[in-house]
Amino acid sequence: MMNLVMRSLENEFRNGDNIVTTLLEHNSNYVPWYALQNILARRGIDIELRVAGFDPLTGELDIDQLASMVDSKTKLVTTTGASNFLGYKPDLNRIGDIAHSSGYQQPRLDSFRGSYFLVDGAQLVPGTPVDVQKINCDFLAWSFHKMGLPLGVGGLYGKKEVLESMDPFLYGGDMISDVKLGKVEYNDLPWKFTAGTPNILGIAATGRGISYMINMGLGNLFIKGKISEPERIAKEGRQLVTDILMNTPRGDFEITKQLTDAENNLYDQFEEIDPDRLEVLYDANERLMATRSVVTEAMTNIMQHEEKLTQAAIDSLSKIPGVKLYGPRNAEQRSGLIAFSLEGMQHQNLAFELNRKGIEARNGTHCASLAHEALELDGTVRLSFYVYNSMDEVEKAVAAVDEIAKGR
């Protein structure tokens, strides 16, 4: 998705423009801009790539430094929404205000005076309720595999007027509305950016998986035979409503989900106990508000679950002699992952020993090469906690680290 934005904006850059990013970035949000700098240089267009640092003790982005780098030549400000190494979540509202106050005149949008603000949400979206209108970002990119969903499927939000002003990044079938000899008209959004055949199976599975995850966050899932019949009807009814909300297009559309005989029977049963919840499905505005509400509630619950597990892991790991943690100590300031090292032990060996004890952990730079270089590290070990993890698993992981530390 970063490459889509980069390629689509490529022809808009002018000599002397700059891009502001940070040392916290995943390589996918640094390498494209580094490459663009070289691509444009070969055309005689010089742009500057400015990179803001972070506090080595807390992992917090130096937003004051970032602000000092933004000026009237800054076309784009881009930052991670949550570091996939340090976990830190920067103040996106403040960064967005800085970007939009730069005074830069976007060449294709007379009405847009300010730098574009692009958020890499790959680590943020899976465990945080994100409202692009509140953040006021111009772009938000994320990957669904971080949500336990299929590989090769991602999402890109962009403000309508910005996307309409941009060039497509790929050309071919489906992204056109009309083709004649010597004349091509591009399709409307979002099809303008969808050349070729998409990953149909991956997208279909992702849609179903999102509904499942939202239902999980809402507490609508249950083990059969463990609850009463009225409770089953209530939970399955709420699941059905959530599925309909998540799969009905925005706007004044009829409900598109086709119900099976069993679902129709459930619908009738649920209508007897909660008719108001079903009523909102037939009003486009109420349906949209209900969709926002259930997504926000579910993602807030998932975030709080992550924070609880992450804080417990931080508190316990910090007591183990030789363990060094990276990033904020307050789980509310970070995502559900923890990078650490163990004194006197290579990160590869630590990850291998954890694996032998049944603990899955990643080692290396986690594609956060700039941050590791800034901390003079060749790699760390990372534990990641998500909606499917339990406190018992956190305790087992910490116990394994403690056992390895004692056996050094």
C-alpha cells in the first residue's frame, strides 16, 4: 500500500520538496521513500528525506524534532501508527495537525494547503479502534495478516478528493471506464486503483474473518452446550446482526446477506427478544451508526485485552535479571508486542531456546532496521500478544524466559 501511494504521487513531486518520516518505521515505510528519492534524482528532481528520531529509553517519537523538520516544502509526512519493534503509539492527532499546517500547496489540489499525512497502520489497526476522521489522516494503510487473516490482503484508506487527484499506479483491465484508440478514461474510485484480477479468495475470506473477529470482540462467541437456550439465541442473533452490518454496503442499500433456512429461523427467534436491534438494519443512517458502534466497541475490548496481557508481561519480564525491555513500560502507550534482549545471549539463541520450550517468538530486526541501528542492536526477540492469547500463555512465556535466564 505504501508503494501504491508512492507511485501514484511520484509525478507530483517538485524540485526542493521533502518528505518527513521517522526512525520508528518498518522498512516498508522507509524504503519506498528512499527509492523515490533516487528515482526522482535520475530525472533531475532533488527531494530530501528527513527522518525524526526517538527517545532511546522510552521509544517515544521526538515530535518536536519532527515538527521542526516540516516546512512549506514538505509534500508528505508519514509515520507508523504503532511501532512493530518498540510498540510505541505516537500522537497521530498532533502529527496530523503539524502536517496540515505546513503551508505546502499540493499541485493538483488548489483547495488543499498542507502536507499529506500518511499513517502506516499495519501494527495499529489490528488492536486499536481507529477513526480516520478523528485522526484526520489523508491515507491509512494496513495489512490483514496482522489480524490473523489471509496473507496478501491489505487496505488503504484515502480521502476522496486526494485519491481522485492522484494517478493510478497500475494500468490495465477493470481500472478503466472506457477505452478507445488514442483515448482512455479511468474508472471511478476505488476501481481506478484496482487493475487486474484481485485476490478474490483472500478478500472473501478476509471479509468473513473480520465479522468473526468483531463478534469475538463483542463477546458474541460461545462454546456450544455451555450456555442456556435463550443465551444461545441471543448470542447467535447478535452474531447474525453483526454479520449483516459488516457485509452490507454503505449507503441506501437493501440488506444483501442471503439467509439460510436456519438463519431465517434464528432471525425470527431473535426478533422476539430484541426487535430494536433488528430494526436498525432497515434504515441506512442507523445501520451505518450501528456498524461504527459495534466496530468501535469490539476493537476497544480487543485493545483492553491486549493491554492487560502486555502489561502483565512487561511487569514480569522486567523482574528477570539480565532482561532488557525496549519501548514504553505502560501498555496503554503501545501495541500488544514486547521486544527484549537477554544479557550474554544472542537473540537467535534465545528465540531458539524459547521455541524448544513451546514459545513462539520472533528474533531479528523485525524489519525495523532504522530503530535497531539507532539503538546499536543487531537484533532482539519479540513476543506478540493478541485477541486469541490468554493470561495463562503470558505466564508460560515469562516462565520460559526466566528459566532460560537462570540457565545461562
